[in-house]
Amino acid sequence: MRYFTALLSDKGGRDVNQDFAAFCECDHGGCWALADGLGGYQGGEIAAKLAVETILQEYQQHEHLHAIKNGIEKSQNLLHEQQRSSPVMRSMRTTVVALSCFNSFAYWAHVGDSRLYHFRGCQLIAQTKDHSVCQALVNAGELQQDQIRFHEDRNRLYRVLGSDGAVKATFLKEKIQILNGDAFLLCSDGFWEYVTEEDMETTRIRASTPLQWLQLMEEILKIRILENHDNYSALAVFVSE
């Protein structure tokens, strides 16, 4: 399999971009990671960069699907060290979502409300579930999935990197096989808040490259954004034989 990637990250209506996204590729696959430093916390942008770079370094060293699991756990430890070393950084937190691919298999993990979407034949077939109060309400049948976007409690997260104790990430139970034509989208809440899953599918149909896909979705986002809107970031990955 071959992997083609495009990256988008914008500070939006904020003074600082606390999102960070990056990726690495190897002969047999690659790793993609995106993090959103929590607004209102000092060092959020540092936490996001640290998490992404740690995960990518772990994958580069081992080139194994489950390297992202170790990378997330190491990120938690490093964030705790930073918090202890500087009072200014004691509240640094971040979400993170990561994808690893090796040969024809994929594996992913996340903490918080940065999401991963998996498309096959331009149709959404899987996505991560936020570690948020709103998602918990959806799970309990008290809220519809599409009501999360603008719910008053949407930003209330119960799992993030940098919180006390061991990391509480959600890891894919088993690796999945990927096929020619599959696509992945990793994005922060500042992106998916304005771009619906239906938008993702319709623009995927029109896009011949991951960059074009991101550009089409960003056009939709820019029509809908509100004043002082959040940072937004996304990684798009196309898979082909």
C-alpha cells in the first residue's frame, strides 16, 4: 500500500494556534498524529507538540502498529515531568488522536475530542467517540450524535493527556485491514464542529487528492465559522495500491 497525505492547521480567530499535527512515512506505512492543546491552559500548544512528536518518534524507532500506544503512554509521563518542573506548566493538557499503518493494516487511538474518521468507497465506516460529557449523553440515549456540535457542554472533556494518573486513552481493540481507496481524516474539534460527516463524504467524492479534499472541506468551514472561532487542524490520508 502507498499513503498520500495532506495537512491543514490554522489558528482561526485566536491569537495562538494550540493545535499541532505532523506525520512520518516509511517504506511499509506511516504514522499520523494530531493534538489540540486545551484552551485556557498555559502551555497547551507545548503539550500538543510534545504529544505528537513523542508518538511519531516512537513509531519511527519501532515501525510497529502498536507503537502509538507506547507513544501516548510516554507522552503522559513527559507531560507530568513538565508539570512538575515548572509551576507555569502545571495545568498543561492536550487531546490527541493517532493513526499507524503498516503494510495493509491500520491501528488508531485517541484521548479527548480530536477525532479520526475512516472512509471506504467515499463512505464513512468508522469514527472515534469523544471522551466528552456530550458523548456520554449520546451513549446513554439522552442526546443525538448530531446534537454534539453546538451543545452547551460540548467542550467538557473527562479524558485528556496531562491529567493526573495513568493515561486513559481509547485504543482500537484489533488492527483492521485497509483496502485500496480507503481514506482517513484526523481532525481537531475546531474542524469537525463546522464540517459534518455528510460534508466529509460529499467532498471526498469530488476530491482526487488529500489536499483537494482538505481544501473543499475548509471552504465549507469558512462559510460557517463564527467570530473568534477556535483553531482548526486536519490530516487527510489516501491509501492506494
